Amino acid sequence: MNRWTPDAIWIERDEDASVLARRLLARLPDTPVHIVGDPREAEPLDGFGAGKRRLVVQRHRGSFLQHCPAGTTGMVCCNYLVMNFAANCPFDCSYCFLQDYLANNPALKVFTNVGEGLAELDAALRRHPERTFRVGTGELADSLALDHLTDLSCELVPFFAARSNAVLELKTKSDCIDNLLRLDPKERVVVSWSVNAETIVADEEHGAASLEARITAAERVQAAGYKVGFHFDPLIAHDGWEEGYPATIAKLFRRLDTRRVAWVSLGSLRMTPRLKAAIKARPQKSGVVTGELVPGADGKERLWRGLRVQMYRRMLEWLRSVDDRMPLYICMEPPGVWEKTFGEVPADRQVAERLVAGSA
Amino acid sequence: MTERSVDAALRAYAAERKYHPTTIDRWLRLAPADRAALLELAQELRLGENQLRDLWEWAEEIAQRDGLSLATVLGAEALAAARRRAVGRSDKLKLVKAALRRLRFPQLGAAEDRLAVLVRELGLPPSVRVTPPESLEGDSIRIEIVADSAASLHDSVARLLAASQSPGCAAIFELLAGAR
């Protein structure tokens, strides 16, 4: 996979002397740089795709630590926390929710005040020593796709490795793992990959690493002492899904040790009306808008429930036939779907505990 | 009709119905045959802007999925049959929409048909109404009983109780649960 580089860098005035800005300038000596008073000056006017070509370096305003927005009322939730050290992603998956979520603010941003974010997290961990937190950095950004430029993992992994009541999840579709191989996670870091059927990876996940490259990267970090995770999210009911998904499962677990898999999640494609409109407005046509998606109670469209539950059950069958001890969960689904899929509706706390146990 | 006359008719129709300029622009950017087919449908059913957009969106998604033109989708026999029905405009619109929905959601439509058959086979009286969840997005069915006397209520409940113990009733819930 080619390592992403921006067409131009925009640095917020007063942040140009930050460690991150200096590192970026050193690694991208030929990239045009603009110093701006207000980072919004860097916002491109020519659409979401163009926004991904510009790197904005700025301070993060507000709290870093957030509850995962998947914990919507009426959905079973895994009590996951997210920290956004970047916003937007160099990859251009056709189904990506950021096309809606960041529609008005699409530049690719990296935040300079990582230390403040970690101090905020440290305070939370100290306030609740009885609790183990699962924290991810892959909600508004790919956790590793910019790591060759930012070295963010070199700050995060040692931070978590030194703490006993938190687990970091680095979620990615990249194979940027070189930094990770030099660090010791001390069982406090899970590196996870979003994976899909080969045809979905090829047709819909533009710019991301190939499935083969993701598996090779997973194999390497597992060998380096990390636990790994996989997210079959979004599951897409394409022609041939009943062959495509088990083929991906077979490819993954032919090469990975299932005892060192922290968790595997499943999630059906979810789409707001605005996301659907954004996907349709992009120059590259995507088949994801033609699925049999219907509106749910939360206003998002999903594959209609009968077919969705069938997909979850089949996935469960295939995954359990590999190793029935791997912790599995489904994301953003109501209790009824959990019940029909797993035959039980665990409390949010139970889901969280099982996943913490998986990472231990 | 020539392309120019289709465009003139389209503009006139859209102006009369006070369509938003962006909708008109988008319509005019369609291929000539698609533009004309959509106009014919709009005129025939006297579609307001939202009604047109709903049908257009489904038709466009079917066209993309099946590799067809919009005109071909709008000319499908299922839609043509609905349009031939000798009913009022409002009923015809419902029929066209239902036919298009069937094309847009074929697996969901088939499941809804299976469910309707299962409900029919319960043999419930007209006083008992069974409503499945919208787009089958849910586990629960709604049962309504209309009664005008204690005797008719007793009869409806007795028949409902008998139906609830039938294999068909179990099959309804299995279908909602995602069984094939």
C-alpha cells in the first residue's frame, strides 16, 4: 500500500513549533505549507474528496474523551470510549459515514495537543481504578493510516502499556504498522482491522490496503505481541456474500492465532438519508445505495431485519466453526436483533466485560 | 415528441407544480429517453415534487442495481400493469408505488408476501386485524380486535387463541426473526 502524503499542509498559527508540526515538516519537506490564523481558512471549497488531500495541523478544542456515539438509545452498547487525535481519513470508502458527519468540515486534521488528551484520559483512569476502559482512536479517523507521518502510536502505546485499567484499540484499514513492531504493548493494546468480502474491499474501499496486506499486517503485529481484532462492519448483502464472507474468514484465520484475537464485531451497513445523498453525489458510483435498506427506529436505514439477522447468524456460524471462544459482538443493533442472533440480550455492562476479558 | 418539446413540457409541468430549480436541473440532465419517461409518469399521476422524487429515487436505484436505464425501469410490465388499472389517480399512485417498491426491494417484498399468506392461513375473522411491523423492521405484530358485543369479542378471542396455537402462527414469528 502506498503511504499517504498530502498535497498541502495548513498549520494553525502558534502550532507551527509543536512537535507534531515540526515532525510533519521534516518528513514532508517538499509539500507546500500555509500558516493560517484560523484552521477553517484551510477548508476546501471543492468537495469531500479534495478535503482528503489537505492536511490541517491544529489544536483540538474541547474534550478528547467521548462516549462512542454507537451507544444510541435503544441499542445494545459496549461502553466504548473514543478519543479523536485526528479527523477524517485518507481512504475513501464509498459507504463511509464521515461523508455525512464531516460534510461541512472535510479537511484531514491532526491535532497537536496529544499530551492534553492523554492527561485527560489519565485523570479519568485514576478516578475509576475499579473500571477497565476500552478506548479507541478509530472513530473519526483511521488509527494508523497517518502513523508514518505523525508517530502517534509511539505516544499512545507506551501510555496504555503503563496503565492497568485501560485497553487501547487501534482500528485501521491500513498496513502502517512499522512503529508498532518496535513497541511493547504489554497486553494493553489491540490492533484491529476492518475487513470485508474481497469484492467489497476491491470495489468500495478506495485507497485502503488490500485484504491480503491487512492480513499480513495483522499476522506481523500478532507475532510482535499484540492481540488483534476484526470488524466485519459494514456487512453488505452483495451478490455472492455467502461465499465472500466465509472466504475472508477462512483467509484470516488460516494465518492468525485465534487465541490472540481480542474480539470480532459484526455490523450491518447503516445509512442516514444525508449519507445516502452524499454517496450519490460523489463522482464514483457505488452499489451500496442499492441494497434493500429500510429505515429503523433511530432514523438510519439498514438492511431489512430478516435478511440482516440471516447474515449475522451465518457469520456467527462461520466464525464459531473456526473457534467458538472468540468474543463476538454486533454493533448498533437493538436487543431484538441480539436476541435473534445470539439467543440472549446481554446488558451493556456484560458486553463490555466480555470484550475487556477478550483483550486480557 | 421531440427532445425540445419534452423539455418544454417538462419545464411547464415543473413550473406549474412549483418544483425546486435543483430538481428541474437534475431532471433536465437525464438522458432524453429517461427525461421523457419520468415526465410521462409525472403527468399521468400528477405528481407533486416529493412524490416524484420518491419514485425517481427508487427507479434510479433499481436502474443502477440492474444496469438498466431509468426509462426501462419505468416501462417495466409491473408498473405498466399498475398504470393500466382503471382506478382514480390516488389509488393508481399507490399501485405504482407498490409495484416499484416490489422491484426495489424484491427480497423484502417476497418475505412480506409469505407473511401475508401465513396471516391469511390463520383463518381469522374480519374483526381481527393483524399488522406486521413496517418493512418487517421489528419482532412484534400488532393485533386489533373490533367487537360490538361480548359474544362477538368472545368469538374473536377464541379464534385468535386457536390461531395462536397453530404452526402457521409460529411460522409468522420465525419469519420475522429472520428464518429463511
